Amino acid sequence: MKHKCGYCGGTGIVECDCTGGCGKKYADEDCPMCLGKGVHICPECNGTGKAEDDE
């Protein structure tokens, strides 16, 4: 049975650690990690928003 991913809260995306979600590494430069979007696909659920039960 699948449940909501605990890492992203079921959204499938997480805030960029580099930019705090703003997408800018510096005032005039997009972050190379999130490409200026401020978010990444969740590494735990690969963007599905669901996680497998451990049972």
C-alpha cells in the first residue's frame, strides 16, 4: 500500500537547499542546481508524492 511521501509531504517536489526556494544563487544569477525554479523533484519518491509502506 502506498502512502503520502514523508519527505515532500505528497507534493513530489522539495525546495532547493541552495536557494531556499527563490531560484537565485546570486541576485542576478539562476541557481545551477534548480535552474532558477527554486524546487527539485523529490529524491525520496521521484516526484510521485507516494512512498511504499515498510510492511
